[in-house]
Amino acid sequence: MIDNQVIGGYSAPVTDTLIDRSVSGWTRALLEPADDAGKRRAALLEAAFDTIAEAGFEGLRTRAVAQRAGVNIATLHYYFPSKQFLIEGLAQWIGAKFVSLHGPAPQPSGLPALDRLRQEFADGRFYLREHPEMLLVMQEFGLRAQRDAAVMAVTQQMHGHWRQGIEQMVEEGVADGTFREDVPPCELTAMLMTLFAGVAGRDVEQMDAIARHTEDWLLSARAKRKLAAARKRGAKA
């Protein structure tokens, strides 16, 4: 999902474009490290990710992760002194993946907040089709968090950074008249967060229908008129 603020202690600059699609800066440091130490750390995180995707948190054992990454347990503990450090590192790594991987950009509508909303749904479709393991691991984080306070703290941090991006989209959309004004922005944000989390387990056709209904409900009358006028001009061209 879109988050161009901060994830797991790493910051990414807010840009004027819809999404910075390059793997650079803080994301490159996690996903494509140049040094040997960074590569070993990334290999361990990827091994932990794959383990959770296959066996859930119940199957996450540091010795098994080390074996999967092709190193001994002492090497794993050098980079991650405890399982909790490994989980926190994995949260950062997953955050970098979500920032770096996106679905196709929507056709610009002339309404930036609407384009952001459409990108959220485009990302959801993309993850369902191309990277279902990312959604699966996030679901595992959510399930584990219900009975593990340490995982809950990490999960809340990840969701908190995602929320910042949604809040920004909503506030800008309400301010420029794209989104309806009769519902407080904080309530719109909470509704969208719940909606996006819920559609993660749906199929693409269901997601398309939900996206259409969400857009119809969320857009202001003025924004709908602007879109209708643009479609009319396009039909005449």
C-alpha cells in the first residue's frame, strides 16, 4: 500500500509525483544492499519472510531461518540478537517492499486525491495477482499480534505509518473539494483503513466492485461533475 512517509525508522521523502517507483535511498539499503553485511542481513530477512509465508509465525524458528539463509545460528544472532529483533527487522524489510512494489499507475484524473485512492486499489490488485505472499505475511502479523504484545507493537507501527499516508490523502481530498465534507476526515481515514484491510482477502473482481462503490460514495458532487465533464470532452475529441 502507499506510504511515502516513514516505515520502521527509515524515512522516504514526500514527492510531487503520485509514487516514486524507483528503489532508492532507504529502500535500496534494505532490499538491494551493496555490502556483504547488508546482503547477509537481507538474506536472513527474506528467509524469515518465506518461513512465515509457508508456516506462519508458529513455524518461525531462528535456527530454521539461519539454515534457510545458508548461515549458522551464530551469524543470525550477530545481526539479530533475539527473535524480537528479527521480527522488527522483518517489519522494516516488508515496509520497504510495500513502498517499492506498486500496481500500474491510474490514468490521471486531474484530482490528485482520487488518483491516490485509485492507486491504493491498484496496489491491492497487484499484490493479489503478483505477490499474494505479502498479504499472507501481513495477515500472519495481524493474527500473531492478537496474542503477542511484542508483535502487536511492531504491527501497530507498520499500520501507523500506512495510516499517515491515508490521512494525508483524505485531508488533501477534503481540502480541495474532491472528497465529501459531511464526514470528519478522521472517520473517513478509519473507514478506508478498515476497507483496504478487508479487501486484501478478496478476489480481483470483488475488489473492482468495492473500488467503484467506494469512489462513488466518497467523491463530492463537485468532483463528480468535474469527472463527468472531462469524460464528455474526451468523448467529443
